[in-house]
Amino acid sequence: MTLLAQAAEPSCYSRLTNEWFCLQYVVDRQDEIVEATVQHVWITVASVAFGVLVAFPLALLARRHPRLESSVLGISTGLYTIPSLALFPLLVPFTGLSPTTVVIGLGLYALTVLVRSMLEGFRAVPADVREAATGLGYGAGRLLTRVELPLALPVIMAGLRVATVSTVALTTVGSLVAYGGLGNLIKDGVSTNFRAELLTAAVLCVVLAVLLDVLLVLLQRVLTPWTRGATA
């Protein structure tokens, strides 16, 4: 690279300076940053949704059959102890180097929090409320959807918030199979010592975690309006 070409580069992220804070980098690489951010968001949302779909029947199974509770909790917790470096390669033969690999892997990691929060939420429903609903003729399905699930929502949503925030961080690990959203930028920033890229991606991960948490808090307030008065 000639001296003239180096001089033409934005000074804050040229090879000569390589500063951490560089708004010019954000402007010049806007399309790349937006694409990585969008991928990060939808992988996070899809992973948490997959985790919820798996955790809900597992929590119901553990609640209905107490003898299976320790096994269900043990398996869901044990999955979290598997390093991503081992879990993703185990999934690749079945799902390939695709976003599906990341979504399934992160969804399995989320089970640790989701299964426990759902179980605790169902336990928080007063027994006399269940008995009253049964006395009114509520069947098992109606009792679950109309009574137990709404009353368990505050605890379940608390677990969902923790699972979502942790998944935002874990999504970066998807860069192992080239689908890590902002993790791809972080990986590239580390490998090339590109400070502006590394810092920008890291800050965006934090911002995404905060925004998704706020959205879940607002969703909880909408779904459980009866808790507002108690909180106040």
C-alpha cells in the first residue's frame, strides 16, 4: 500500500492508528454491521423460541411425574456443561454448517434456565386456586391455560429474561460455524487486531441484550396487568 493510499484511509481505523473509538468505521461499514446485527437478533429470538417449545413440555412432564423431575433437571443442566466447541460439531453432521446448528445448540443451552423457571412458576400457583378451579369444572387443559399458566407467568418471564440475555451473549459463539451475528465481527476483530470492529460489535451485543430485556419487561406488564397494583 502506498503512502498516498494510506493517507486516503479514515485516520481512526487505518493500519497506522487503529483506534478503538471510530465513528467513521460505523459509517463506512454500515451495511456489514446492520447485516450482522439482524442475523444476531433473529438467531437469538429463534433459539429462545426453540428453547421455550422444548422446555414447556419437559416442565409439564416433571410436574406431573415428580419422580422424573430430577432426571429432567439433570439433563437440562447437563446440556449447559457441554462446551460449544463440542456441541456444535456434534450437530453439524445432522444440520450442516447452517444457522439451524446455532439455533438448536443455543436453544438446548437455554433449557437450563427455562425448565427451572417454568417448574418454579407452576409451583407458585396456590393449591387452593387449583382446587377452586377444579370445583368449578375446569378440566386439565383449561386449568393449565386459564389458571395455572397466567399465574405462573411472572416467574416464567423472569426466567425468559435471563435466558434471552444469556443467549445474546452465546450467539457470538455461532461464529464457529460462520453464523454468529455480531460474533463474526468480534472474531474477525480479534484475529486481525481491528479495534474499531471489535469494540463496535461488543457494544452492540450489550445494547441488544438491554433492549431485548426491556421489551420482555414491557411484554410481561401487558400479559400480567394484575401485578402492576401489587408492584406499586
